[in-house]
Amino acid sequence: MKRKRYEMEKKKTELKTAIEELSLFIITKAEDNTEATHIPLRPLLSFGNLIIQVLDKIGPTLAVLRQDIDQNIQRLEKVCETDSCVYSNLVEILKKERKEGTSKIVASCSRALLWLTRTMDFTAALLRLLSKDKSSKMEEIVEECYMTTLKPHHGWIASAAFKVCLKLVPDNKTFMDAIGAKEESYETLREDIDTLSSLLTPILKEIYFVLEQYGMNRLRSM
């Protein structure tokens, strides 16, 4: 029994792990008071780390994106360790830094949350397109998702860096092999992608709403 459970754990892909974690994700929403809303931070950091694991499997093609995710996660994990009571709730981070007047500085946790959310939005869009469109090239799919999620918030430096990465993205099969199990059929993989997307979309919608209430939604990079 133990060996069987161990083999199942070994076969578990990043997608299935993310589905398990996000299916337990609970937002306590206060309709008339955004500050009383509770959005747990730890599962979001865990999902961000899963994205990094997938990018590592693909290789150095999206190194800029990987570095950005990793920096934001490290910044948030560091403050979680020092003050877990406050930083276990995404809303408490925004509230605390707004009160201190530090929410919009480059190294703030609020900005890290904003860009981590945007990266997750890009990831969700990418998975949705991969699930629906098998004919388009990976480069075209990545570019389309980038244009709708990250590009509106990037300045010319960030956009130029992404264009370089775009020319190095793997083909569709390499990417799908990286996020699925080797013996898994395409239909099963697509079902996992659709399930993950259905779980992630409402979570991102709620986070974006809170970020907007705290005036963080319009910030751009260089």
C-alpha cells in the first residue's frame, strides 16, 4: 500500500498538484468591506513555485519570466517568515504597506503581489489557449497571451526582453510533455488544464478586485 501511494505521488504532475491545492483555496469575502476580506497567501506562493518548476523543465527560454516570479516569491516568503500573522493574508499586506506609504516602491510586497498575480494570469491564459488550439505554434500562443496579460503593463525594456525570449520558446510537444505525465493522453492533460483554469480564474478575479481597491492595478514596469 505504501509503495503504491509512493508511485502515485511520483506520477503526480505539477498540474495535478496545483489542482489539489487550488481546490482547497478559500477566500473569505466581506461584501461591504474589502479590508475584511481574507485571501490566503501561502497557496499562491506554492502555485508560483509550481510555475517555476515547469519553466525549469522547459529550459532557459523564459528565463526573464522565471527570474521575475522567483524574486517576487522570495520577497513575499521572507516577510511571511518574519511576521506570519500579518502576511498570511494578501489583503493585510496591502493594508499594512498602504498605511506605511511603501506599497508602490519597487521592493514592496504589494508590487510583488501585483506582478505575481499578473504572471499567474499569463499562465492561465497560456494554458487555456494550449487546451483549445493544437494547430497554432507555441511562439504564436505565448505572444498572444503576453499581449493580452503582461504587455499592457510593460515598458520598452521589459517588452524588449520578452521579445528575445519569445524566439526561444519550445515547440508545443516539448511544452506539453513538460507539464504532463509521459504516459498521459492529450485528452487527460487537456482536462487537467481546463480544471486548473476553472479554479484559478475566479481567484485571480478576486485578487485583481482587491488590488484595484488599493490603487495597485495601474502600476507598470520599465
